[in-house]
Amino acid sequence: MAEPTLAGIFGNSATQTATQLVISKTDLATVGLTASATNTPESLLAAIIALAQLTLSQSNYEINLDQSVIINDSIDSLTTRNNTTYRQKTKIIEFFKLDTSNNFDPDDY
């Protein structure tokens, strides 16, 4: 198989140039984001991770030797902060590369 595509990870409208990555909020709506001019950076990051997870799954990794990133759900838990209970949603992002260095370099993936 081939390397996961830009559209597969960031949505059908995603484009890139040498200096920009453009992700359409419309594409992020497929994972629950309500697009507005005031979306929080955290909600945008959460939507990007959720959308990417659809392509960068464990099952896709097992059949695609060119995929080097996996996003998995972990166990939900409850946590308390300032006497308020919150649900903690954990997603695990794993990066795989040949064992040539122990540094994290985005260009390796």
C-alpha cells in the first residue's frame, strides 16, 4: 500500500504548499466539530486528531507497511480538578521508524 494521504489524514479539502498546511473546518465537522470563527485551539486540535485517527488506525497499520503513525483510544477515566469531576479521554499516538536514532524528528514520519 501507499503512504497515508493528506486527504486521508486531514480531510478531503486539505492542501499544502512549502510553507502552509490548510485544513478545512468543514472536513472536521465529520468528527463532530461545529465550525465557527471562534473555535478554540484545543477543539481544533481534538478534531484534527479524531479525523486523523480514522485513517491512522491500528487495523490500517497492520495492512499498510508505509504507515508509521497509529492513533488509538485508551481507557476513559474520571479525574478531579478544583473539586470538579472531569471525564478524561485519552488517545495514544505512536510513531514508528527504523531504529537509527533516539531523537524525535517529524521528518522521519
